[in-house]
Amino acid sequence: MEAKKQGINTICTHVGEIKDEQFQGAVSPIFMSSSYAFMDVDVKRYPRYFNTPNQEGLCKKIAALEGAEDALIFGSGMAAVSTTLLAFLSAGDHIVLQKTLYGGTYNLVVEEFNKYGIEYTFTDGLDMDAFAKAITPKTKVIYIETPSNPLMTITDIQMVTDLAKANGIVTMIDNTFASPINQNPLKFGVDIIIHSATKYMGGHSDICAGAVAASKEHIFQIWNLAKNLGGSLSDMTVWMLERSMKTMAIRVKAQNKNAKKMAKWLDKNDAIDTVYYPGLKSHPDHLLAKAQMKGFGGMMSFELAPHIDAEAFQKALRLIKASMSLAGVESTMLCPAQTSHFLLGEEERKNQGIAEGLIRFSVGIEDKEDLIADIEQALAAVQEKAAISAH
Ligand SMILES: *Cc1c(COP(=O)(O)O)cnc(C)c1O
């Protein structure tokens, strides 16, 4: 009889834990060795071979969360992205990437791929025609990211994997914004799932790490390059990440709930123009998000009314931090035009629909009343200042 699949919180808490045989402690011991015996052992262990006890334990947890056979963890999200892409692309190959991508991934492609003779096409939309049109006989990989940063566009995962399979193409998804709690792309036929574990997996804004989940065969192919490129994660950080992930389902569900309430509140506020949150019925991809996500996530963005200055608004916040990165238990905001999408330039931002006054909001676990009070006081302070200077 097949064992009953464990619940998400049990997986987060226990899968992959290392038994403390010596002292029977409740948590995984941390093994810091960079040197292991090579004689009379089944596995030759070394941190850069991605196979220390702590690394292997955490990979089991991540694989279980995505429903995958295997996983690998890396020193950063970009180490996971770059190693995975290069493991499947050689000179002369072509890759199709969706148009709206994490800035670091976009930079990797446009700044580095020419050197390796890898050709690429960014789709001009997210519908089937846009993907189909971008495929060439040389296309080896289709790469998507949903929900996307910062406008929370939703890509139809099943549509992309059907198209890829019909053409013998490997599919990869950056699942960072959803987290494994809200979206499990393997169910929709994706081959390889990538996470910046710096975000929801870490969840406390104090870890930089990356992860990949896939079949054993695909993970082996990635590992073969990974051990040569060397982007492994230190066991100290692996252990911290294991600890963080025990509460991931609880955290992410609290963030889903908070975000939905904040999106509704912002949507009704006169000082806010458009709110981009897939959980809102007004979001153009709401039904698609509902079909492929278990929760709508803790990320959103919104446009301030034109008379409100984005910089002054962020400076006036007291509880919500204006800071880079996302997905921590603390709420943060940033202006993509000044930060994550600064390098794109004003024209390309306009092309992607990113307004200069757009604010990206990573909703934390604080009480929503306190978040609302903070935004209210910041809006009041900025509008008062604007009114005074108009006199
Ligand atoms: C942060 C992020 C990355 C890159 O991860 P790092 O840990 O910063 O290297 C990739 N994709 C998305 C969607 C991200 O938010």
C-alpha cells in the first residue's frame, strides 16, 4: 500500500531532517566538515559536490514540497538560474523566454549568452501565439516566470508545457513569487522548477540561496555542471534555511491572507490608481491564477495617483520598510523604476507597462490594521506636503 502523502506543514517541519543519534536532540545536527572519508564509503562527500548531509537533507524537503523526485540547492537564486540554463544550452542552441522576467535573469541572458553562442528570443506577450511564434527549430528551452515581477502577470503553465512537449522542448519555471506553498508547476507538466530561496523559503530576509526541483535525470544533468561551476551553499546557511522552511507554509498562508485584504483595501483607496494582484477579481488573469495556484501569494504592486510622489511616499512610511528584495515576514515596498528595473531604462519600462510611480509591495505577517494605518499616515503626510507647497 502506498504511504499516505503527508500534509504540507508536516513536510515543511520534518522531511529531510537528520536524526541526532548521539544526543537525541530534536533538530538536525549541523555537519560543517569539508573533508570526508573516501575509503569504504558509499558516497564521496564534499560541499561543492552538493552532497554533504545537511545539503542532502534540505534537498529532500524541497523535492517533497514540489512533488519532485530530486532537488539541488545553490549559493543564490541566480546560481540556480544560471547553472540550470547553461546545463541545457550549448553554442548554437536557442531559448525562448517570456517577456516579463526577473531583472537578474534578464541581465544574465542579454549580457552573457552571446559569449557562449546561445541565441534567445523574448516573447512579445504571454499568450500561445507569442510563445509559438518565438520557437525555432533550434529551440531547446522555454523559460517562464509566474506570477511575474512586478506586475503579477500570470502565464498559462499548461499551455506552455503542451506547446513545448509538442516540439520536444524542455520547460523551466521560476516559481519564486508563488513559493511551493501556492503553486506546484510539476502538476502542469513543467520539467524544471527554480526558486530564489532568498525569498519565501528563507522568509526572514537573512539568507541568500537558490533551489532547483526536477526529475532525477534532469537534476543529474544540472549537478554535472554545478560541481564544475561551484555555486554550492555553505552548510551553516543550509541549516538556517532548513530551520526557516519549517514555518514556510504557516508564513506564506498568513501572507496570502494579509495580501488579499491589503489589495482590496488599496483598490478602494482614492490615492491609489491601479492595484495588480492576481487575487483581485479585476485582475485580467484572475481566473487563470485561480486555476493554477493554491493561493494568490503575498506580492502585489500598485500605482499611486499621479499627484503623489513615489519617493516621498516611501520615505513617509514608518512600519513598512522601503527596501530591496521581498518575501520576508516584514512588509517591504520598493519602486521598481528606482531599483529592480532601473537598468531597463525608461523606454523599456514603458514598453513593459511599468509606471515610474509603481510601488511593489511585499506583504509580511504583521497585523493588517497596522499596515493600513502606516499607509494611511504616509499618504496623508505626502498629500499635506503637496498641498502646502502648492500654496
Ligand atoms: C530574487 C529573485 C531571483 C534571484 O535570486 P537571488 O537569490 O537574488 O540570486 C530570481 N528570480 C526571482 C523571481 C527573484 O525574485
